Amino acid sequence: MSHVFPRNCHVQPPVATGGEGVWLIDSEGRRYLDGSGGAAVSCLGHGDRQVTEAIKAQLDKLAFAHTGFLTSEPAEALADLLIAHAPDDLDRVYFVSGGSEATEAAIKLARQYWVEKGQPQRSRLIARQQSYHGNTIGALSAGGNEWRRQQFGPLLLDMSHIAPCYEYRNREEGETPEEYGIRAAEALREEIERVGPETVMAFMAEPVVGATAGALPPAPGYFKRIREICDEYGILLILDEVMCGMGRTGTLFACEQDGIAPDILCIAKGLGAGYQPIGAMLCSASVYDAVARGSGFFQHGHTYIGHPVATAAGLAVVSAILDRGLLPQVRTKGAALQKALEARFGQHPHVGDIRGRGLFRGIEIVANRATKAPFDPALKLAAKLKKAAFARGLICYPMSGTIDGRHGDHILLAPPFILSEDEMAQLVEMLAGAMDEVLAEVM
């Protein structure tokens, strides 16, 4: 009997014992194509020798040094590398151990920034419905997925949530994508005016929404208008690239494709590629200077921030992404995956939308293609799709609640950047088999 507290008390998962490239292997010798990179984590695949050797070398030198006393060589080198490739004015890196810690740190830094600036009345964060920013109390409060928030409601902080930029469902007939993008962004202005501009500290959003909306990209011009609105009212822009960053969408930072730069940016997942738990919060020079010229102390911290082994792994991962030319490969393979999905599912009566950027793709499942009506949540379609795909040897990321936290289903795909053409074909066929089986069962 296992003494591990699992994610689901009624499911005993297989024991993973090995990994080779895009494949995971269990204790019975079964192989699984990692079509979602876990949760968009394993960007380099499994068993990358360059990364594992970097970790081993760091362990031989230094395993741990508390940042209350010392910094470390890999932390300094990784920060330098990230800032060298980061958008515009981003200038400082605060290392943590994962995505929730990164977004929590970002929220706290946004608040302290205004305290240091002598505007303590600014305490409100505005985020979006159907967003996901992590599972700590602050991060969950910022997230806009009602299913994830519901049972913890009494514990959550008061934050605003505006409508998402969801072109497939919210763009009106006769409206161009650009017109819709501007209209969707204007919801931020309306909420700022409603709560009072003097109370707002920041707006937080995912450039491409991951787990809760299925690789949902913004409409053209959306984030440029968001940046303009933030600048107009003098509020901070926080971008959560925990899932969509670090090359996943085809550029090292996802926001590069929207032509903007945030004041604070969060990364994780692909930063460590699964080889070590690591995340980071990046901030602009002006945000950092507000603290440096004020109290000089960011009132936050965790024991393992800036961990030498974790940052050594991150340095090896980011170096591999850049030095091996993987970013253009992600763009090319992403276009090929989109084409393959469209060829297999484009006319499927229960596929409403196929979307995403790079190797970050989502398929929205519908009961009625013409009306876009979702399936009944009671069918638990996403859970059945996950189980059927896994039985065929495919790990993918189906989720329910795509539309409002309860209704709608999607499948998220985020395979390793090293996915071959043959493996891509296997992924699509295994997914098709799972969908055929499950939809035949529920129809």
C-alpha cells in the first residue's frame, strides 16, 4: 500500500521508472508519448544528458546556500542570461521554486511597489475570468476559474475579474479580429473606472491562456491596447508566462509576439524542463528601483529561492533552447502540428476550435459545432478523454470548464520541442482514437 498522498485518492497511477526523449516508461515497461510535456513542463524531453550533467556537476561543487547570506554562480549566470534575452526594461530576476510562487511574488511586489511609492491605497489586482495563476491563496485569488476557486472562496482575497479575450466564443458577427481585440481590452478600462483608478495596483494576465482555456491566444491588438490602458492609468502590467513562456509558443518569452513588455513577468515549468523545480519573477528596473531606493528590502522570501542546483538546471535548459536553435523549430513544428490537427479534426462534428501558438495547441470539444453548445458537464468528458488517451499510450491534458469553469471541454497539447515528425503523427492518431471511443460512448 502506498503512503503517498495522490492527486486523486481513487486512482493509483503507474510508477514511472524511465524516460527517453518524448517517451515516459512505467515499471511494467509500458511507454507513453508525453504529448503535454506533463503540464507544459518537459520542453527538452526526458533524459537530456547536457542538463543532467550540469546538475551533477553543480552537486559536486555546491548543493545549497541560503540567499539570506550568499548568492551562487549559477543563479547569477541564469539571471544574466534571462535578462539578456528579456523584453525591454526587464532588469532583475527573483528565483523561486515554481509557478505559484512566482505569481505570488509578483502580486506581493506589485503591492510593495505602491507602498514604497507612497500610494498605499493601491491594493486592487485586476485579472481575468478563466485564467489560472496557481494554487497558493494569492495566486488562486488572482485566477478566474470558478471550479478551482469554489471550495476555497471564504479564504480568497478580493480581486476583480474581467472577461477573457476569447475570440472563438465572444467575437460578434461582422466584427473583425482586430476590432474584437480592442473591444475585449476595453473591459480593463471599464473595470478600472468602476473600482476607482486610485485603488488599482496591477493587471495580471496570461499571454496565451493554458490549463483553464486550452492554449487560448489573444486577438490581434489586444495586449497592445492593454499596455496602453495600463500606462494611461499608471498601473503595473503583470504577465504570467508560467505555462506559455520559455519557448513554448515559439519565442523565449511569449509576449514578444504581441510586441509588448510587462512591468513584472512570471516564468516556471519550461525554465527547468522538469529536471529541477524552479520558477522566476522578472521585473523592470523602475519597479526594482522603487524598492531599492525605498526600504531596500522586499518583504517576501522562501527557503529555496535561488537554489544553486535548480538554477544550474535552469541555466542548462535555457542555454539548450537558445544554442540548439529550438525556438525556430518550435515555430515550424507548431505550424505542422496545427496542420495535422486541422487535417484530422478540422471537419469533426464535435471539434469547435483548434488554436494556439508554437507547440502549445488546444482543441475545444463541442456537442454542436454549429451552435458551439458544450457537452453536459455531468458526462465528465475531459476525464474520459484523458483515460482513453492514456490507455492508448498518450499523455495529454484534457480539462473541463473551458467556458465558465463548469461548461465546456478542451484538450491541451504541449509536447517536447524535440518531437519528431513520426511522433507527431502518432500523437494525432492516438488522440483521434481516444476521441472516437469517448464520443461514441457519450453520444
